[in-house]
Amino acid sequence: MTATTSDIEKAADVLRSGGLVALPTETVYGLGANAEDPAAVGRIFRAKGRPPTHPLIVHLAAAEQLDDWVEDVPATARLLAEHFWPGPLTLVLRRGRRVPLEATGGLETVAVRVPDHPVALALLEAFGGGVTAPSANRFGSVSPTTADHVRAELGDAVDFVLDGGPCEVGVESTIVDATGGTAAILRPGGVTREDLEAVLGRPPAVPSASPVRVPGQHPSHYAPRARVVLVEPEKVAAEAELAQELGHRVGVLLPPSPAGTTVGAHAVVPLPDSPAAYARGLYGYLRRLDEQGCDLIIASLPAEEGLGLAIANRLRRAAGPRPAAQ
């Protein structure tokens, strides 16, 4: 059921009292706290099992509030905010005094965005301040794209869950370092590299590593319980059948293929042709294969253009080396 006005008012009260609220955005569901309350921000890290050095994103109700939260807004940042807010773009800028270091992982920069979801915007308006909100899941695991995902994973660690239906974009926001005169993509997401180039008049840098810490840079991230193995698209079926013969319960993210193609596996998810539909469904597909008891997921990377860049980023991190305790 979609959140009501009464639900939104209750959620705003929870935030004012130092509580945690799960809120829908167009990207994924976030775990929100009052951005100016260090104790509430600390609860986010404990609920998620998130390292305290891993910075959070501050969500605002409107671009006009940006100057209240950051120290300096370069012309490039204003241009991007004008074109892409509300929307799945996060800007990294110099931290303003309203933002506690607990929210930035101790950094003098802060990540800020205006989400494009009516429930999130209504909550931010009702609350009247900034809300820190990483994805509402355990650190490193698959991000939630429905309210039920949040309830199943975090349970009583969340004081209130606002249900805004399934997320429309399905992968996190694009993070852009806008602290200087040029823009650099630190995490690909819902705003594509091509979208940014069209506005900037030049291609943004996409560094392989960044000195600025931002969400989503951990080697293992967005990961299901099952181990993820990436192969070339034409090798997906053969790799799945071999793993099945070796005793694995194999799940397959099957790229669009000729009609009649069959794959020997425990569970198969046929992928849509549309990158937007793939991005919207990605985390749900990974959760479904976990729920079906798969211990190994075979997948391939899409072409790294448009939303394919963000999808490939999430799959690489889902397949990344995991801590021994994971």
C-alpha cells in the first residue's frame, strides 16, 4: 500500500525524534535519519553494519536548499543540479557546517541529492531538513527496491517504513565529484555518462579509482548470498551447465538470446532487451535467485553504454572478493 499523508507526517515525527525511516526513492529504498543529528546518523551505521568511514548521502527537498548544506557550489554543480534534480544524480561538494562529520565518514566533502519520488519529496518537505539515507539493507548486500525487501532484511532496526511501491530506476544514483571546475563520475548510476556529456558539452571523466570516498566503492557490494561469476555472454550456458554438473545449485541471468535457447540450471532469469528494464529489475533478479536456493549465479556484463555502465558496475561488485566472514 502506498504511503498516505498520515504516514508521511508520522515518518517526519520519527525523524525529528532521532529515529530511522525507510523511504522510497526512484533509485532504491533508503534508510533515513536526521542529517543534523549525529546520534541518529550513528544508528544508520549500526543498523546496516556499515563502516563508520563510509560516507552517506544527504537528501534535500529542492535544489534551492543546496547552499544551506555545502560550503561552495561551483558553476558546474549548479548546471548539473538545474538539469538533473530532482533525479538520480548525487553531487559531491565541500561540506557545510550543518553537516556533521559523522554523516561524511570524517571527510570535508558531502554527497547531496534531490530524489525524484513523490513520497520521498513529501517526507523531506514535511520534515523540513536534510535526511541522510544510504540503501536500506545490510552493508554490502543487494539493495532493496520494494518496502518488503526492507522489512525482510532490516526488520525492527527500522522505526518506520514508508511504502512508495517498486523503485522506477532500480540502481543507485550517479555520483559526480563537482568540487572543482570539472565533473568526474565516481559511481555510475541512473543518470548516464551520455546524459552528463550532453549537458556539460564534454565527456565527464570516469576514473578507475578516486581519492574521494563515496558510497558503493567497496570491492564487494550489492552482493546476493550466492556467489556471482561473470563470463562472456556466449559462454553463459556452457558455464552454467558445467557448474551444475559439479553439484552447484546454479542461477542464470540469461542475456537476450535466440528463441528456443535452453540452459541447464536450477533457476533461469531471462533478461529484458531494454537496459532501463534490466536496471529496474536487477536487484530483484538477484534476490529471486537467492530465494530459490541458488549458491552460484552465472551472469555476463552488458555493453557499457547508457545504463549498461551502471549495471556492469553493480555486477562487478556483486562478483567481487568477499570478506572471510561473509
